[in-house]
Amino acid sequence: MDIALQKWFDSHKKEIQEDFFTFLRFASISTEPNHKSDVLSCAEWLFAYLKKIGLSCEMVSTSGYPVLLAEDLKAGPSQPTALFYGHYDVQPIDPIEEWKSNPFEPTVRNGLVYARGASDNKGQLFYTITAIRALKELGKMPINIKCCFEGEEEGGSQGLTEILPKIEKKIQADHILIVDVDIPDLNTPAINLGARGIVTLDVKMIGSNTDLHSGHLGGISLNPLRAMVNLLSKCWDENGRVQVPHFYDDVEEIPQKERKEMTLDLEAYRKIYGIRAFAPEKPYTECESNWIRPTLEINGLAGGYHGDGFKTVIPAKVVAKISCRLVAKQDPQKIAKLVAQFLKEHVEEGMELNIEIGHGGPAVRGSATSKLAQVACLAYSEVFKKPCKKIYAGGSVPIVSDLVKAAKGEVVLMGVALNEDNIHAPNECFGLERFELGFLVIGNIIQKLKE
């Protein structure tokens, strides 16, 4: 590992932290319209910062928030090009009463900076551009660099999706690094070779024109809550296998040799999240069920009265939120239509069922033998002084598949976030030590990608 990179970081530490905290103070919540000016101000600040550190920049307008493109192509055509992806928007902050400090005023406690976006994704984005800045200032930028930073990842990346055909040539690269994932723990550095795809469905069941008295009409009118529960229960068998016909048609089995290396520390998950029970798809392990198998989940179920006290009603309507996590070669729209068809075929007679298919994106998978994967693994091992694992993500970054298709390079998902960073939850945080480790890993990868 380059000692000069460490020395540069040590001599700039105060300045880096000040700039990082300025970045975190923008309430760039892309999914809430009342924060539009905050998101745009954040984009403008980041654009100015990228220019300040010497990158050629372009702010590309979209139907939503701007996409920022930045590059340094001075290494020339004889050297490879690496594209870095990240996002400057953040999740909403509700419930605000559970935050121990202002989510948009970075606060350091025990080496952790608490703020919305500290981990997802401002912290990871900012150590990436800090590493690029350091190598430029040290005169050690050996390859061509491109950056693509968007402001709508938390809402489905609609703007970036729309403009990908327009910017395709501008983002083409040999290597694509998605700096937006985590590692198992500080003693287990890892690169991520794939993330599952996703598609969502809103399911509404209507049984009457108005809520009904459960005494006067109980035993006469079919309760939509009961009908919905019965309907959803048909989606799985006793082994957790999805019962939708053709759901698994395009799923490819992973070689047994590769599956043997797939492990998760279930006790750590139990400790961190307080999980009471695990539910793999039998005969697959919990790890395999999360990394390489598709799922169908109920994310929300609402209807009737659920406040304090009691209200004896049969609700007029019930709503269910459903999502499917998908693996390579599964088409999100095809799967959504199969699920919708299954629900319509099994709904109890007389119930009105309305289904709206939501956003989605296909899975992405990189190669364990690619040059990028090998280089990234080596870079992590040198920085962490531990062997680097190759893992997969159960979650989804919907834009990644389309981005990889447009950029046409080999892909690795990477980062130094941890499960306990509370992303999407109150008191999100990121370790300042991990910011430094991420900086060193990125710098190390860039130097090792030189031909």
C-alpha cells in the first residue's frame, strides 16, 4: 500500500472532515417534495467541489434531480478507465423523535459521525472522491477516472434511468465500482459480486362501499382482511417456496463449489436486530436464500382500525404491499405479472382486487475471476490486513443493472458500511476510522488497476 496516500490523508484530516460535514448538512431527501431546494443545493455544492479538486464536470438535467458526471482522462487510451457510482440523496428522517441529535447536524460520538446519509451514501461517496483528489494532488493518478453521482437513488433512480441512453458514451468504462454496500464486519473485508433485483406491487382488496358493523354484518359479509390473509397465505408452501407458477423458471443454480463458501453469522444478525426466527427457503441455507434465491415478501398490510382502544368494524378495503427480490436472469415485469395473475386467480369470489405494479430493476452479477474483482480483493486485504471474502447482497440497487449495461464494463459492488450503521433508520452513523479505510481501499484499487 502507498505510504504517501496515508501521509496525505493525515495532513488533510481536519479539512476533509469539515468538507464531509458540510456535505452531510444538506437535507437532500429526494422522495419528499418539500426538500427539493435542499437536494438541488446539495447537487450544486457537490458539482462545485468536484470542479475544485480538478475534475472535468457536467451537470446533466433529468425529469427529476441532476446527474453529475465528472472525469479525469489524462492517463490516456493506453490505460483502463474506472467508473465510480454513488448518490447524494438520502432517506427521510422519520421518526424524528428517535434521533438523539439533529439528523442534519453531524455529531461525533465514540468515533462515529451521526447524521442522515453518513453511511448511505454520502460517507462512501465522499471518501471515494477524496481518494481521487489525493492521487491527483500527489501526481499518482495512473488510470482514467469517471464518476456518475445521482440524486434519486432512494426513490428508484428515475432520472438517471431516463438519461442513460443519452450519456452512454460518456460513462463507458472498463471497470465499474458501485460504492454503496457494506462488509460483514471490521474483521471481514469483502467485495460484493452481485445484488438482487426488485419489483413491487400494491394490492388493494375491496369488499364493500363503507366500513361495516362487525356485529350487525359479521357472519354475513366476508371480511376483506380475512380474505386478504387467506389469499397471501397461498403464496408459499411449508418450505417457504413461492407457489406462483413459473416464478423460478429463469433461476440458475449456483455451482456447489461456490455455494460452499457462502456463509452468514446468524448469531450476529440475532444480536444486532433481535431476530427471533429465521426462515430460509428449504433446502437452501439462510445465506443462499438471501444471496442467490428470489423471494416474495409482504412489506405492509393495512385495513380496519388499529389505533388505541377498539373499534369493531369489518373494513371496506384492505391494502397489502408486496415486493419480490430477484436473481440474475429474472425479469422484474414478468415476475410482477405472474404474481398479479396468481393473486387474481386465487382471490375469493366477490372480492374486488386492484393491483398496481411499482418500480423495479433486475439483478446484477459480476465475475469472481475478473481483473477488477481480483484487484479489489487484494486492495482490501492490504488495507485491512485480513483475507478478503467474495459475497453477494440480498438487497437491491435497482439502477446498477442498467448502469452496467450502458457502461459496458466489469462490475464490483463495494464499500465499508456495516449492518449497525442504521441506514434508513434513526441515528444513522458512519465510523471516521472506516472513512479512512474506505479512502485507502479506493486509492489502492485505482493504483492497482494500472495496466
